[in-house]
Amino acid sequence: MRIGIATDHGGFELKNQFAAYLREAGHEVVDFGASSLNPGDDYPDFVIPLAQAVAAGKVERGLAVCGSGVGASVCANKVAGVRAGLVQDHYSAHQGVEHDNMNILCIGGRVMGFVVARELVDAFLAAKFTQEERHVRRLRKVAALEVQAVHQ
């Protein structure tokens, strides 16, 4: 799978661990930065390009890490076509894909260690959208909000 990954200083170490882990697992990793640890950097500078790449289909899924994961989630969800979720449990990591077609997983680098985060990433990447009618119907309603926002 082609996976995009992005972080600011708050998740820099975790991002680097994940880039190596995902490559070792056979995935192609597109690194959107940060490329160096800079305590003054801003997560939107890295998360927005990741989210745009996911929305455009240039990467299949994304992993966004910041200090808490909240900023990355808020930011990524501003890009039309992105369904990012801040996840801290195994069930939500796969259910978010299966029911909500989540395409970016957000994690907090300051609140979660690599071992726990790895379990979430593995569940996220292994999951598939069920395409059940009820889930498709709900996602159409969400997508309509994106269109509505553009026309306002």
C-alpha cells in the first residue's frame, strides 16, 4: 500500500519509527515531513499536503501525528475528501475504515507510545470499507457538507 505520513515536532520521533516500520512491512511510504526536529514548526505545514495527497488519490491512506493528534485531525478534515479520525483504541482503528471509510489515522505522539500506536496502524491498514448501503448513505450526507461549504 502507498501510505503518506506527516508530523510536526510533537510526533517527530514516532513518525520516523513508523516510516521505518511501514517500509519493513512492504509498504511504500511518502514522507510529507517534518524532515527535522524543529520545536517551532506548525502541523498544518505537513498535514495539509498529506491530506491533499490522500484526497487526490496520490496515496491510499495517511498517518498524521502531532503532539495530541487533535490538531492533525482538525486540520486534515478541512480538506474535502478526507475522513480523518483521532484514534486511541483498536476497535475504532478498524471500524473507522469499515463504517466511515476513514482514510487518515491521527495519533498523538506525546500521548501514545510506538507499540500501542503500531497496533492501531496495523488495524487501520488491514481494514476495508464495507460499502454497506447504510454507510454509503451516511457518507453521502457528509460529502454534501463539503459541497455546501464550497458554495457558501
